[in-house]
Amino acid sequence: MKIALALGMSPQEAQFARQLGLRYVVGNLPANPTGYLALDDLLRAREFWARHDLSFDVIENLPTPHYYKAMFGLPGRDEQIEHVATTIRNMGKAGISVLQYQWMLLGGLRTDFSPTGRGGAHVSRFDWEVAKRAPIAAMVWRSGPETLIHSPDRELSREQVWDNLTYFLERLVPVAEEAGVKLAAHPDDAPIPSFMGVGRILTSLEDLQRLVDTIPSPNNGLGFCQGTIATMAGVDMIEAIQRFGRQKKIFFAHFRNPRGQVPSFDEVFPDEGDTDMLAAVRAYREVEFDGVIRVDHSPGTVDDPRMERAFAFQVGYFKGLVDAAELLDAAHDSDQGGN
Amino acid sequence: MQLALTLDPFQDANLLFAQQLGADQVMADVSGWDADTLSAACNRIRQGGLQVAGVESLPPSLYARAIAGETGRDEEIAEVCRIIADLGRLRVPLLGYRWTLAAEGDAASVPGRGGTTSAVYTAGGGSADVAAGQLWQTLAYFLQRVLPAAERAGVRMAYQAGLPTTGAEGLDSVAGLERLFALAPSASHGLDLDHGLFAGMSDDEMVSVIRHWGQQQRIFAVRVRYLDRTADGLQERFLDENRLALFRALQAYQAVGFTGPLRPARSPEMDDDTSWGHKGRAFGLGYLRALFQAIA
């Protein structure tokens, strides 16, 4: 499996990934005032990582300023969509094959980040009751209001938000097909159906199915954020991997293992969450998932301001699971061969 | 098997590190040997919800005369027995010891994966520093006095072999360790098995060594690292660079019913890491936790 970290473009971060034995990286480019990602910038990023022997095949986030009018259905969305089309074409030319985007009009939601985890590790938490009482607090991600770029000035039903997404995809999926780029929709984290009167539409497996069925195309699929999907009420994570993996709709994945589901959950270490992560790795292998999977959020550990220890642990854990799954399957195959 | 870390329990940050990254047990790396220090070490570990797997290693300086067979060794041995009795009262189940006055070995540095700094051990710090005949006599004298104390205290003594850099047929070889256990038969005497011993062995040989001592209940603790035998010596690498061997070793420990502490040693040194190697150890803990899960 193609295990990656999300990194900034610095030699130090590249070295960190290489020392952990990784070959893949994902990342972002900053929002561009032109409204699209320039071919030169994309090529420069790919070449930078290639020089460090890391393959850069996934844009983690389409910059929100590039398409927020499309998300909200605001005047000017057609111009933004045309610019996103340019981004997609440029990615195709640069050989970057997956564009992840999200359709969270009000961003990601967490209500707490406190030393309540294992050994006092700092753990992020979502609690719907808290979010209802103090919505603005739920938009504060960890240390600052990073996602507080839109304030809802009106209510939007789920169907209105679906209409906006459908409008976006109808225009861009054909572009993606032509450019050889896969559009990967990240589910709404936290997966609650609406927030502050604004619908959140990718918050159940049925929603994810509706997304891929809306515009049937090999280029329309999922940024399969395991952490988010695991926290959808009632979801069996392994079945979810099998369901969307068999449809070849997992274009990119996030490896994370929270504890709990909506209405509340904690982002604990990956070896103590609710999902059997070895079974998850085996499910990805069973459906022959061949995309990049990135090690996602981690609890914050002691004396680790850049979270390198926490991520070294997570990479070690994930690699161990993948190695073990491969070795167990190889042993099984050779047993079969002997019979 | 229990996932463990060797650390100084008087450093709070390292105890938290172990707790947060999911270690089950600690091998206490202490530098004071009076009852109060040992008691405080145990309390600190247990307060955080971790178990005391043992005390990492009795420093050979405490029993240098016993190793050399010099006058004064009986006083040293009495002190070792006192420490063992204190550990027993503190319910510390394991005490590591060595039989050499040398350090681990001379190490050079070469580049490892991704530009890490990787140690290459070029000469053993094993038992070669004591003339072979005398080594066995002094060791037998020591064990015949210390092991009964260990049995009374309920503390198991775990011999920590030096690296087999020279390939010598001394104590720190499979045959030598066999002879060690014959010196003073006791169920309280076993091995702190360092995977450095397996450097240069085939995986099948490694598994048969684990089975052999595991079936005899001689494996008390395990220290996991990957030392690759090269032309220059034994080069440390990351655990996942020899994944099949490690996986087979863990399966073998599981199969022989090993229930003791297993801990990652230092990895190649990553950029901007501490001298203790927090990042490399974090990687090792995560990797081992996953393999534990897979063989359970």
C-alpha cells in the first residue's frame, strides 16, 4: 500500500518521511489569487518531491477560496468553476492524478482539544450537544479559528447543498475525465446532517453512494477519510471499505481510528480506536485498493511541538499492519500452493 | 508478550511518552541502588499505570571484582544479593546483568535510510576481555551465590549478552549461553535476549534458537533491533528493513508462550531527534504494536 504523510514542501519534512521509509507524500498548494493552481507551481511541487525520492500524486485540498461560491451557490460560481477546470487540466499536465475536495460549507467541526487521552495526550473531540450550544466553538479547530472563513448569512437545506454540488460535478467531471484526474470528495467531518441551519450532505454511507451515483464516472469518487466515515452513526468501517472499494470509488484514503460515533467521538491513537485496523488494512487489500493512503490526525504527545514523534508512531503502526497483512497473506498463499 | 520501553523513570517526560504511545511496561534504567531509590523508581512507573517489567541492568562496576575473581568479591556479591532482596520486596520480577567491564562495542557511523545516522559496531564488548578459563570460574562462583538469593526474592536474573561482533565461541554465542545455564541450574536464571545475537543468522536458525530457549523457559525479556552483518561490522537499521525476520521471531515467541517484556532498542538516529532517540523509538513502538496485534 502507498502510505503517505501530508507534508509541507521543506527539505526537513521530506527527510522525515524518507527516514520513516515512506515513498509517497500528499500536500497542498496555497490558494492562488488567480483562482486556479498554476501549472508551474504544480510542476515545481512534483519535482521538489521527486528530488527527495517521494511521489506526489494527490492534492490534499482544493483551496476553499477557489470554489466557495460554488459550495454556497453564490453569484460568480461559474467563473470559479471555470478556474477549477483550469486547475484540473493543469494537474493532468503535471501528472498529479487525484484532486481531493470537500463540500463542508462551514468547515470541519471539533468542540475540544484537551489532555484527556492516553497518558494525558491531547485529544480532539466532537460532541454534538456542545456544538449545538456553542456553534462558534465547534468551528475552532485545535488552536485557532482556521476554518472560520464563512459565516452563514442564510440557511441552506441539504437538497440545496446537493444541488450546488451536482451543478459543480456536472461541469467538472467531464473535464476531469479528459484530463485524467480523479475528483475525490472528502466526507463532512464531523458527520452531522446540518449545522447552524446549513446542510452537511456527505455524512452517511447513503450520502457517499448518492455522490458516486449522481455522476457515474470513473473520475468521480471519494476521498475516503476513514476517520470521518468511522464516526458516522451506525457505520461498520470494514463493510464500508469493502462496499466502496469494490465499486473502485476509493481514490485516496485517510488512515485514522477514532473512538465513538456521532453524536460524540474522540480522536485517539490508532491502536485504541473502535476499528480493528488490521482488518481495515486487509479489507483495502481484498478490494485491491491501489491509491495513496495517508496517515491522518494524531493526538498530541509530550515534548513534541511539531508532532513528529506522534506521526513516527502512527507511521510505524500503519507500516506494521501493512507488513503483517502482506506477510500473513504470503504465508497463506504458500500454504495453498503446497496443497 | 508485553510491549515495553527501557527508560529512566526519574524523567517524567519519558514516562509520559511511554504511556501515551501505548507501552505496557517499563524496564527501569536506574543509577541509584539503595532501597529508597529503587522504591521511588517503581512508584513513579506504577503511578502512571505502567507495569514494572524489571530493572534494566545491574552495572558491572558494582561487581567488577567478582568478574575479575579478585579479593573483595564476596562483599560485592553480598551487596548484589541485598539489591535483589530489595527488588523482591518491591515486586520487581526481573534484573538484567552482564559479565563484562567493556562497553557495548566500538561504533562507527554510516548513513542509514533517508540520511539517518546508523551505528556500525566493529568490535564486541562481550566477554572476550576476560581470559576464557577464568571467565567461567568467576561466573560460576557468582551465580552459585546470587541465584539462591534471586530464588528467595522471586526475582529472575536475565543475562545480557554482548554483541557477537567477533563471532567468537565465548560466552556470547549460542553455545556459550548453553554452557552458562549449565553452570548453576536455576529456574530463576535466563536471558534478556538481544536480537543483535541473530545478526548474520538465517531466519530459520533464529527461530530454532528462540524455540530452543523458549521451550526451556529461559527467555525472560527481549530487546528488538535489526543489526545487519556487513563487511564492516554490525550495522543498525530500522525494524521494518528486516520485516520477515522480525515477524517470524514474534510468531516464535508467541508459540513458545513467552509473556515477558519486549522492547525496541535504539533505531538509526533521525534528524533533529534527542540523544535517546524519541522519534525512532516512537516508530518502533508503533511498528511492534501492529505486529503484536497481527500475531495475537
